[in-house]
Amino acid sequence: MNTNIISFLKESYLQWIALIFAISLLVWGAMRIRAYFLEESDTTDDNHKLLNQLREMKTEGELAEEEYRKLKSRINLEHNTDSERDSNNV
């Protein structure tokens, strides 16, 4: 019985190597896709959190109205630029 298994493995080792390579490639691809989507959502979440912090600072008087508007427009501009770049890549 052991000789049958050993002979089977000797005859099909290239197929096993190809299978392991294909599985590794699929796992790598899945991780890249996942990282891409997580990165995109993190940027949006970070911008939202930053805007909330700026709004709180303005409410507490730590940030002037003009400073708040400048920072908010800069964040929105960066977000819009990122969105346009993403839509052009699709």
C-alpha cells in the first residue's frame, strides 16, 4: 500500500506543485483585492472623523470660522479628487 502512495506521488508531483502555486496565487489575489477596498473605505472614514473633530474644535472655540472653512474645503477637495481618480480608473 505504501508503495502505491509513493509511486502516485512520484508520478503526480508536478500537478501538486501547480496546484499549490495556483492556490497561493488565488490567496494573494484575494488579499490584494481586500486591501484595496479596505484602503478606500479607511480614507473616507478618516475624512469623516477629521471633519467631526474640526467641527468640535470650532464649536469649542479652538478653531476660528475661517480656519474651519479652509480646512473643510481642503478635505472635501482631496476627497473629490480621490473620487474622480477612482471613477476614471473604472
